[in-house]
Amino acid sequence: MAPPSSPTDHHIIALQGDFIRIPQFELPPPYTSTTTIYGQTSLSELHARIHDASILVLSALQIDADALSPEVTPYLKLIVIVAAGTDCVDLEACRKRGILVSNCPAANTEAVSEHAIGLYFAARRRVLRAHTLTRAGEWPRKKTLVFDCLNHDGTQPLTCQEEVAGIIGNGAVGTSSAVSMERYLLEQDRSDSISGKRIAQLARGLGMKVIIAERKLFGDASVSSRSESDQERVTFDEVIKQSTVLFVAVPLAPSTRNLLSTAEFEAMSAHTVLVNVSRGGVVDEEALVRALQGNQITGAATDVFAKEPAGPENSPLLAEGTEDLNLVLTPHLAWATQKTLVNYERLLKETVERWMVGEFMNVVT
């Protein structure tokens, strides 16, 4: 690799090309570029690979303050996150250096929303348990498996027409005590709120009653964080209490970390199924396991984990003793559809080419 030779010459480094289609960039004169594509990048390889980049392209690789120091990335001007979530990049470090960060909101809305509904059905109808028992030959041996797939209280599962679907992430989840955090969350929340709205549409189409959570307040609750669009929403606490299925689609930020923890699980209906397609850190994983083990809720499903890649050594959700819980797990692939890849490629191409002429798309910071 070689560093950019002039202000109009750019070195584009793609760190996760196995997951992103890197387009042919068509740059207006006098701009030129060289593109280097790595299939995957480990943290041990990161600093060496990004040193000469003026434009960095990634999907979910951790880019911390050290990587964003002038010594490691002296030429860096633009980071394009080819994904919705931006918590993998230290945004404050980028602000301090004037590095522009863009993401690709709404590119995976259909994929993530449909996956969320699929996870709901898998957990509510105990599909994986029924599959496992059937494959093991238990049906002819036991004559029926109906009683092996009941809820923990011995009842049959609810139908969609009986569900109250709570949407956490149809809009911003904010803090009433810090303006800067409010702005941060609003910046991060665009694509998550779109996914939340699409999940709500799909849930209504299935016959569910849908309720939308307004912002959860932190700190000084006397300061209102409600906007005009919030007026028809249900309070966060009431959504927790009333819902029989909870869909979580909020960004991960300091004030949304462990947004759902012990107190929330204790307040939930025993019929509740929790579905998380946002970020793993939004749900307290240890508290979730305890809630399932204690039959406080009926089931849960998640596509995301606090630490990824997740395994028994770093995730409470995969630890010994969780095998028999009604807990459906997928490895952060809700986004993975053909349509998403096409959308990502288009947004990446547009973002880089428009940035060259001073037009900024989907700016995070």
C-alpha cells in the first residue's frame, strides 16, 4: 500500500470485503483513487492495514481511539460504515479529528424486520424444540409431542390475534438529562426506528395489537423528552407491562445499554416473548437468562450479542445450563439478504462519490 500522493488522490481501504460488495467508484476530475480490499480483518492486523487510508470502509469492525490517532491513521478523512449501527467506531475520537463518519441506514429494514417476525414465531411456537424432538424419533415413541411444546405454565401458545406487540425502537429512546446524549441517540436512531416501524406494520398485518414505547427517561425525569410525535405512544413502563411480545430495535448507546434488565423482566407478563434485533448490549444477558430460568417470561430470541462472535466462553446466553431454555439464537445475520447487499453497495458508492464533491450523505458525525 501507499499513502495518498495528493489531496485529490485517495486510498480506499475496505476491511471486510467478504460481507460488502465494493463497487467501482466513478470519481469526478481531478479526483483519483486506489482501492484495497481485505476479505476480513483481525484486530491484530488492523493498524498496519489502515495506516495509508484516506477513506475507510467497514461493516462492524471495532475502530477505537488508538486506531483513530494521527499516528495510526494520519491521512484518514472519511469512514463509511456499511451497516446501520455505528457503535463499532469511536465517534468522539472522529469528531476531535474532523473525520466524517457515514452509515447506511434503512438498507436492511426489510431483512431485519422479517427476521424479527421469524424469531418471534420460532420462540412463541417452540419450533426448534419440536424440530429436535421430531428428528430424534420422539414422536412415534411418545405418540404425541404436543405436551412437550407447551408454555412453562402448561398452557398452549398464543395466536397472533391474542398478542400485544410492544415496539421499543419506533422512535428515539433518550435521556432527559443530557442534551449531547439526546443528539447522539437521535443521530443513531434513524434506521432502528425505521425497522421498528416496519416490524409494527408486519405485526399489525398478522393481527397483533401494537403499542409503541415512548422514550424512557433517565436522570431528571422532570425534564420532558416527549415530542409531538410521542403523544400517542404508551409509556415505556406500560409497554413493558402490557406486551406479550416485545420487539427491540434501538441503537446501542450509554443510556440504552442494559435498557432491559432485572426490573423490566420482573415487570413483564409471564406470557412475554422478547425479540432483539438491535444490539446485544441493549438487553442484560445475565438478567435474561435468569428470567427464563425463573419462568418470569415465556421465551426469547436474539440475533445479536453483547460480545461477538458469541460462544459459551463469552456469552451468558450460550453458557452451560441454557440448552433447554426457550431461547432462539441466530449469529447476527438478520441483515443478510440479496436486497440488503444491493442497497449497501449503492449507498457506499453514492456516499463516497458525493463526498468527493462536498455533498454529505447519512452523516453520523
